[in-house]
Amino acid sequence: MRAIHLTDGHGPEALTLVELPDPVPGPGGVVVRMRAASLNNRDLLLIDGTYAPFRRPFIPLSDGAGEVVATGAGVARVAPGAREASFDLTLAMRRVVTLRAASAGSSEDLEGLVRALASGNLRPPVDQVMPWTEVRAAVARMRERRHVGKIVLRFGAA
């Protein structure tokens, strides 16, 4: 799989595009194929080294959306093909939490949000969508503080 790693140092120049082995879910685990991730202020703090320290290298993005592609033994709430939205990638990467599903209040709240987004009646404000390979430019744009809404990194063909 391709990923964005924060390696040694700080700032956008410390972001590296890497190839990693495809993950395999263990018991209770879920593998999600990322479709998009949005940058937020916490990501800037992580990249600048002013947030809580993480063992490097790690994936610095905090929010993402994708599709479940594999589940480990004992997983019953999601199945391959399920669409997952807005979860904390940094906690999952640190293994502080076990990612089982998206969290947005109650399950009914999340289902209502997904229905509203799918119907086109609710759209989060998006300033710009960029290929994930342009993560350094996306971080620079966020630092300029001229954006209105999310700066989204799109995964896929790049």
C-alpha cells in the first residue's frame, strides 16, 4: 500500500510517500482502503512536532473516509464493502484504539449523516481537493490560512 509517513524532522519536508506491505487484520481488526483524508490543525501540529510525541515514522493524518476491505476474526459490526467515515487515523496508528467503526454520536446519528450526505442535501465545506501525492502543497495551503473549509487529499490513482 502507498502511504504518507512523517519521518525524521519537522515540517512538510519531513513528509515522505512510501510503499508498505498491505495490512492484514488481526482478531478484532479492520482494514480500510482510504479514499480521502482531510487536513486539520492537529495535523499541522503533528507535522511541526508541537503535538504529543509519536514514535516515527507514522501516518500524520487525523480524519479519513474509506471502504472496509477486510475484517479479522470476531468483527461483526462491519463487513467488507462497508463505507466508513471520519475516524481518527493517528489514534489507530498508535494502537491507542481499535478501530471498529466510525464514531459520530449514536449509530442512528451516523446513519442519518450518511443518508444526508448521499442525498446531496448536506455537503461539508471543502476548499480544495488535491491528490495525496501533493500532501506538501496541501500543508502549505493550510498554513497560509486562506482556505475556507477542508483541504482534502484524494487517494487512488496518483
